[in-house]
Amino acid sequence: MKIYHIIFIALALFFGCKGGSGSKSAHTDTEETIPIYLNLENITQMEGEMLLSANVSEITYIPLETNSNSLIRNVNKVAEWKDNLLVSDRLNLYLFDKTGKYLQRISQSGNGPADYRSVYSVIPDPVTDAIYIFTSNKFIKFDAELKFIESFPLSNSSFLNLLTPDRNFLSYMTNHTRVFGDTTTVNSLIEMDTLGNVVREYRNNSPRYVDVKRMSLTITTIPFYTYNNQVHFQELGNDTLFRIQDNKFMPYMILDLGNMKMDYNPEFPSNNMDDVNKVMERLKTKLMIVTAFESDHFFYLVLSWGMDKRVYATYDKKTKKVTFLDTNKLTNDIDGGVSFFPNQIEPTGEMIMYKSAEEFKEEVLSKDYNQQKAKYGERFEKVYQFANSLQEDDNPILIIAK
């Protein structure tokens, strides 16, 4: 199986390698610059184009092998493990090598001790090479040879989990609402050791109170990532993105949506469907923050109009400029192929995007071949031939930029 590398040289001399997301010395935060304040209310005044070459200098395409044992519709999460790739489609967990060759499926769907119903998170231990799979009400441990070791019960299921710098697990507890007068303590995060023992609980800074006349919106994705060896986290509905320092939430960035901010507890005049639809239409004019990623030079932000229409933005740490991407992607000026926006950023700085074979093929082949070939030469020719070789029902393509 071929793996396709495109290395960008011409503009790299202009931007310099230090502009890539993998650079560790390009940007260092100081306490004087924290918290960063971003006014995100005036979107139309900040719309524009962002070139991929401003972020990275190399792009790699990895076609995941398609066979009867590895039929993947959508990729949910990718994790590097022992120079291989763990790929989850939420229903299953597969192992591929770095060229995309299928190696095996890890465990299976079921009710046994080593089985899972859904793969919420997969976390490799960088020291022991053990693998932990978080699923409904438990997490499962496999050793470095993928031998099942043990499963550990969880009192609360969590869709979002990560490994802390101390090699504990940190789980986001979905921000449930409480009726006025309820004094129950609500935690945002729960930290556990690798045996499932609770090490620390982080109390919710923004508990949500509602009354019975209001509807409550709850989502399972929020900004929740590790950068510069610190966990960063934003509670649903809170404007402040925190980083965890000395086991405390410290303000890191203010994401101010102003009058555009979503009302997570809208009031409905009645149960009449016309009234309900009017409220839902109004919510489509409001923004909610879905998730975020961070590299040394850029902050990548995913927002949503209402509950469905996504909008993407970047923040340049050097120029302090926010850009709402008018195409919702970074323009690929490296090889002229598919546009790019990361689904995740690794601690190494690698940015990973997943795209279906059908979408990849359609986007590349829809471009003006002669125009792109004249502009990007052999680089576009390679990605064009790759796209042309794909079948629409092939497994997704992993796109790695660094």
C-alpha cells in the first residue's frame, strides 16, 4: 500500500519551519499575556482566508486499507501507538501501520470483560505501551502485546477522556442542569488513576440552574485537550477556557461571543409546535463553542450556529488576529489538493484530519486539473493520481499535516 507525502518547499522558505505547528520554541506564553481575550462577536468583520502553508510545511495522506475485517464509515479518533495507528469509528477499534495497512481489530463489541459497546476514548500509555479503552460504565486495559488485562468499573460514563501529564485519566462529566434550589455538588472533571480510583474531583465553576418551564441544551463535546504539558478545558456555556495548574482551574483564554452567545436554557412560550419551531429558528442565529485545538502558533476553534451548522476559526498567536474561515477550511496551497482543518492535534504538534474517500475523491477531481498542475506541478499530479485511484466506498483517508 502506498503512502503519499507532499513536502512544501517554496513558501516554507518564506514562512520558515518555525511556523509549523510542531515547533516547540516558536511561541512561549508568559503570565502577562494570560488570559488571552478574543472578541468573537463580529464574525463578518473577521472573515477571510487562511493558507495551510502558514501552519505547516508537509502533508501526508494515509489511505486506511479496506477489507472485510476493516469496514469503516467514519473515523472518530486516531491515536499513535508503537509506531502504529489506533483508529476508532466509535463502534470498533482497529490497528493499522503507518502506511495504512490493516493489522487487526482490538477486542470486539459485546458484554464480556474485554468487550465494548462503543469506543468513547482510546488512550495509549506512552511509558508502558498499555492501551486503555473507555466505554459504557467501564474502561478496559490491554498490555503492550494487546493481551487483555482487566476491566475497571466506572460510576459515571464519560465521552471525553484524556491522559494527564501525571499519567492519570481525566474525564469530562457532561454538564447536567439542576432545578433551582438543588444544592447538589456537580463536578466538571474527575481524575482517576489507572486502576479506576478517584484521585481528584474538579467542582463545576458554572453550574447550570433551570426551571421546569425551560428546555436545556446539552452537548458532549467541549474544548478539552493537552497543550504544553497542561490540560485545557472549557465548561459548557462558560466564556472562559481554563488550564489546570497546581490542580486548579486558571483562566487561559476568554472567548467572548457577546450577543451572539447561545442560550443553553431557552424558554418556550408553550408546547405548541409553532412556538417550539420559532425558538429553534432563533437559536440558529446564535453561536455555541463546540471544541478547540492548539498548536504553538495557532488556536483552532470550532463553533456552531444553533445545533448543526459549523463555523471554523483560527487565532494567530503572533499577530493576535482572529480569522473566521470563509470556506470553513484552510486553503491547501501546499499541493492544491483537499482543504484542511484538524480534527485533532497530537502532543508532537502533528495535525490530523479524517476525510471519507468519496469526499476526498470528489474535492480533488472537481478542481481545474490544468490550472492546478500549472500552479503546483508534480505535487498536484501525485495527489490527483491518488484521488483517482480511490473507490468511493473505500475506508476514510487520514491526512496528517506538520
